[in-house]
Amino acid sequence: MAETRNRVDPGQPRPIHVDVLIVGAGISGIGSAYHLQQQCPGKSYAILEAKPTFGGTWETHKYPGVRSDSDLYTFGYRFKPWVGAPIASGAEILKYMGEVIEENEIGVHIHYGHRITACHWSSTTNRWTIEAVRASDGAAVTFTAGFLWMCQGYYDHEKPYIPDWPGLSNYEGQFIHAQLWDPAIDYAGKRILVIGSGATAATIVPAFAEKAAHVTMLQRSPTYFYCSENRNELADRLREVGIDEPTVHRVVRAQIMHDQDLMTRRCQSEPDAVFEDLKALIRAYSGDPDFVFEPHFTPKYRPWQQRLAFCPDGDIFKAATQGKLTVVTDMIDHFTATGVRTAGGEAIEADIIVAATGFNLSVMGGIPFDIDGAPVDWAQTITYRGMMMTGVPNLTWVMGYFRASWTLRVDMMGDFVCNLLNHMDDIGAKRVEVALRPEDEGMQILPWIEEDNFNPGYLMRGLDAMPRRGDKPEWRHNQDYWAEKDAFPRIDLRGAEFVYDGERPALSARTGTEIAA
Ligand SMILES: Cc1cc2nc3c(=O)[nH]c(=O)nc-3n(C[C@H](O)[C@H](O)[C@H](O)COP(=O)(O)OP(=O)(O)OC[C@H]3O[C@@H](n4cnc5c(N)ncnc54)[C@H](O)[C@@H]3O)c2cc1C
């Protein structure tokens, strides 16, 4: 258990000051708090969370069947063994997070129902002032912090992405976005239309199919699916022979990451062969050796350019072969009173329409930031390894992996941020920021991510608002866990890219050759 440190007393006069303020009590914020407690035991901290409880993504999404599509051996933290089946329900993930909070006494640091509305940096005090609104009474409350650890995720939890469909208001049935699904909705015996084909649709469709009269999945374009049993043979075997859970966790994590790495490389080197393997699994799990892939299950992009949708026990394909699911690949032309009409002229009737159309990207939770009164435009900054941004002092942003489990990066960033904080203490620095080095002069400045590497809709729609990257490993979030796991521990905090208590570096953050996004 972590030793006692300066706890924030909610009764003390405002503003409350902490060494570190963590934004968000999702899986990133809770993991970051754990690392801070363990690795910087002398630091006081608080977590501000807009919602009334922890969980973030896993609290927001309440649609039928909500579950991870990563295995929990890698989506779980490195420090807390996962003891269940690899793919977990939202409820199981919340339970796991709740245990982490309780076992490490993190709860006393969390201020629920506190939505941050602005963050101001002062170079005079070397502190952030954080303004928040308290949900319980609407009061404006102020915190100050030496360091901001941004764990607010990457999308707007309140406003999901709904395309501007013609005639939506004419629809007389029940229309809802999956992100806003209310568990009280009774869908038994109803005709349901799910619009979308990504990971959310892959989860929700088989769950609906169990009780609905019929489910139609209308997709603009097909997705790759990976069918597998929801069990890990190695974990089962290790448990059978009496291996302790921490060891099972460590070994199975290593196995899964190794296999995923192989898969990622194969997706790039032999995408066609990978697709044939995925098809063989679908045939096996659906029970239909003649399963027809054209046109609904033959994507236009390479496997892994977007997340591979996991399909436990081939559930979505079983629903299709049992006649409970119809897939339509077409564009929506317009909504009618009873459903939608596609561009191809097909009329789809539905009692409930569920949009599984994704997110609105939210950079830094949409919170306005300023530095000594000058507003921060994130698109004018350059990212240091997807963690810090040029010209923005004492702030890190936890952005996980899209292709590997998000949380792998939460743990690694925990080490990085704690090393940085401890290093600042060692050298007596109150302020750190990243800045381009002389050798970065002339570096190409590019959009946050390469479109041909990873291109989900929400990222592409919001790319203009994201920080930029350079073409060197230090200045990009490369989405490669295997490269970063070796690179991160070797980061030299005395490197020229870190400026401590310094004058603004001579080389401006905007130095570089601007190229069109
Ligand atoms: C349905 C779904 C399934 C997913 N499955 C997987 C998976 O299997 N594997 C995987 O790796 N990734 C998955 N992801 C991606 C997932 O979002 C991340 O893995 C991870 O949960 C993000 O955690 P987070 O803590 O960084 O952010 P979030 O979960 O988004 O939590 C951020 C928290 O910050 C709070 N917050 C935001 N702004 C403010 C503010 N202004 N003031 C105060 N609080 C604020 C929010 O209320 C929220 O609680 C999935 C995403 C979705 C939507």
C-alpha cells in the first residue's frame, strides 16, 4: 500500500494547491495516480473528474454487450493482475478499476463532479490555476497545481458524432447514438437498425440479436473481424499447474504482446495472407464453410489501418448465419418516417435506430488553456513523443495506443512523468517544457498522425485541431509499443529538448518546414 502523503482536505479554504493535478478518473487517470503514489510518494495530488464516478469510457458507454475489444491482460495495468477471461464487459472493467482505487486509497484524492472549465499558466508563480464547476451546487472552484497530468481522454463524452443525415427529424421511431444508450430502453421484439460497422457495432449487433425481432447493420464500408474464443489457453494452463496470478499476468501479457506484434508486422508485410486467415476463422466460427464475404466483409483498407474488430466466438457471424442479422453496405440517402432509404434505393424499416458512428475528437477535453494570458492553440504546438507539447510548461497528456492496448502507454508514461518530476526535484527546477533543438532546424512539421498508418474517422475529422509532429521519433507519437518500450526508459531528461526554468529557447516551436495537412 502506498504511504500517506499530503492529502487534499476538501474543507480547506479555496484555492486548493497540489503538486500534481490529474484530469480525469478514467483508466488513464487512475493508473497515473497509482504511479505517482508509488514513484513520487512525497507529491500531493488531486484528481478532478467531471462525472459523479470513475471509469471514463467504461462509465459513459452503457449499450447492450459493452465490452473491451482488447484483452485485459494488456488493457489491465501491469501492476494489477487480471484474473478473468481476456475480453471483459464494461462492468468487469469498472470493478477492476474500483479495486485499484480501493487497494491503493486513491479515492480520497478524487473530486467527482468537478468539470474543469479553464487552465491558466503563470510564469510568475510557475503554477497552473485550474477553474472548475462543482456539479453538486454549481459553484466555481479553483485549484492550483505545479504540474498538470492530462488524462481526459480523446473524445467528447457528451456529444457523440452524428453525421448530418437528411431527414433525420422525420424519423418517428426511436433514434439514439450508442454512446448515449440508456439501459432502460426495451428493445425486445423490436426491429433494430444499427448504423456503423466498427468495434461498437461489432459489440452491439450480436447483443441486440439475442432479443430483438431482427437487426440490420447498415455500413458505409466493411470492417475486418478477428474471431476467437474468449479464453487464453496459456493462462488456463498456467493456472491449472498452480502458477500464481502475478506470474500468470506477466507471462500472458508477454505472450499476447509478442503475438500482436507478429500480427501487426504480418498485416503490413502480407495483408492478403492475413485476410485469408481471418476469413478461415469466420468460416469456422460461423459454421458456414461457404460464408460469402463479398460485398459486406471485404474492407477497402489494409488490416490494422483501423482497429481490427474483435469477435468473441464469432458471435456476429453466428447471428448472420442464423438469419437474425442482415448486413447492408450502402450510403444513407435520407431518413423516412419509418427508417432509412439508402442511396441504392433500399428501404430499411426499424423501430429503433442506433447510430454507432463514432466520436467527436476532443483535444485536451475542449478546455481553454492560456499561458500568461495568451491562449494556447494546440495546433500550433509540436508534440514530444505524443506526451508533451512545445511551449506548454509542466503538462503531459496521456494518449494511449490505438492498435495495442491503450493502458500499456499509461504505465509507461507513468514512469516517464514520475522520472521527470523527480528529476525536476533533483535539480531544483520549477518549470519544464519541451522545445525543438538546434538539430531539429528545418524538420518537416506534419499532421499528428500519418493518414496511411492509422486513419479512423474521428481522428481524421479532428486532425486540424491536434498538435503537430515532426519527422523524428522524439517529435511524434509513433503508435508502436515495441519501439517505445525500449525507447522510453532511455529518455535522457538532460537532453536538449527539455528546457528547465529556462528562457524561451532561441529556436521557436514553429521553426521547421510547414507542409499542408
Ligand atoms: C466503447 C469503447 C471501447 C473501447 N475499447 C477499448 C479496448 O478494448 N482497448 C483499448 O485499448 N481501448 C479501447 N477503447 C479506447 C478507450 O477510450 C481507451 O482505451 C481508454 O479507456 C481511455 O481512457 P482515458 O482514461 O484516457 O479516457 P476516458 O475513458 O475518456 O476518461 C476521461 C475522463 O476524463 C474526464 N474529463 C474529461 N474532460 C474533463 C474536464 N474538463 N473536467 C473534468 N473531467 C474531465 C471524463 O469525464 C472521463 O471520465 C475503447 C473506447 C470505447 C469508446
